[in-house]
Amino acid sequence: MEHAKLLKVLADTKKITGRKKLQKMIYIAQKLHYPFYEKFEFHMYGPYSEELTLQMEELDHLGLVRVYKEESEELLFTMTEEGEAFLQQSNVELPSTWACMNCLNQQSARFLELVAALLYFGHLPIEQLRQKVAMLKRQPQYEQVEIDEAFHFIQALKERQFSLA
């Protein structure tokens, strides 16, 4: 079932560039209450799910997803024809992810890393949250204006009703 959900995301986005971007997109969607159930822990680049990495590797080995490198040396994730057929036959119940996932996919992996970090520590008061992100995310260094943009982006995601809460 979880595999079909990931295929649905790839069907909606056509392609996702970079493992980090894929990780952050799924994490952010999860925080917006989309039914993704992978476990995430905070790592060097923010929330990371070993489960998600393994699921994508399985989809690749099954021939349902194509994972390859572009000239930029970043991994590209696309769905194969076999993946499309599998998705059509599955009865995956997932709210429409098209608008949300395409919005996220248009952002840089660096920006999504910041957004995901803010959501991960979202239980903290704003000033503590800013300090935590500044401390943990020294590389890459984020300017205050970027942090403010990330807060506005999160609010916009919620206001656009991408959140299913």
C-alpha cells in the first residue's frame, strides 16, 4: 500500500530530482496530514526516513520506478510504464496529492530542507525554533530572510488547504 502511495506521488509530479528532495516532500506532506506513515528521524539534512529509502529501492528493483543520474549527478526518480500499470490496478486511497506535490516539487531541495526542519521542531516557540534551526543548520547557512520565507511558505501550504487537518 505504501509503495502505491509513492507511485501516486511520482504519477502526480512526473519526476523528482534528488533523494533529499523526495525525502523532504514526503515528510512535509506527512506533516500536512497526508497519509504517509514512514518514520522520520532528524539527520544531517533534516528529517530522513530509512523506510522511505528502502521503499524507493524496492520500487526500483521491481521495475516500477526508474532511478538514474542526470548530468548534474543528482538522482532522478520517475515512474515506469510497469509502475503506471501497477498503480492503475492498485486500490490506493490517497487524497489528491497533485497540487501539493507539484508545489513542493517546484521548490529547491535546500529550501525544502529548511521547511522540513521548521516543521520537525514546530512544537517549539518561534524564537526557540529559529535558534534551533540556526544551530543545527549551520551548513548550509540560512539567512533570516530565508527562514522567514520558509515560515510564510508553511503558512501558505496550510492556507491553500494542502493540509488535510
